Amino acid sequence: MDTELLSAIRDILNEELKPIKTEIAGMKTEIIGMKTEMTGMKNQIDETYEIVKALVEASEVNKAEHDAMMNDIAHIKGNVEKIKIDMYRVEEITANNWAEMTRMKQAR
């Protein structure tokens, strides 16, 4: 009789535990899905990090090129100012030469 009673209790327990086992199996499946999703998200984050890193490097190169261009522009501006001064001198000398030539013509 003990064996029959134990067998009956075992059957009842198995029957009662079936929904719990099913729910645990479903939870395991969901956890596996979440792990897979998180791995995909980590890959996306890694890819985004690499893109941002490349953009930062490109930005630094761009800034260096910009700074070099600004330096070149400053030198060109200085040269243009010097050329302007030289042109004013040439204009002044030319005007003086014209005045001298006019005086020479009058002296003839």
C-alpha cells in the first residue's frame, strides 16, 4: 500500500508541477532571447563607438587643416598689406617722377 500511495503522491506532484515546469521553460526561452538581443545591442554599441571614434579623428584632422589654412591666410594677409604699402610707394615715386618730368619740360 505504501508503494501505491507514494506512486499516487508522485503522480499528483508531477501533475501540479507541470505548469510550473512549463512556465520555467518559457522563462528560460525568454532569457535566451534577451541575451541574444543584448548581444546584438552590444555589437551595435561597439559599432557606434567605432564610428564616433572615427568621426573624432576626422574632426581632429579637419581642425588641424583648418588651423593651417588660417595660418596661411594670416601670412597672405600680411604679404598683401606689404604689397599695398609698396604700391603706395610706387605710386608716390611715380607721381614725383611725373612732377620732376614736368619741371624738366618747363626748364627747356
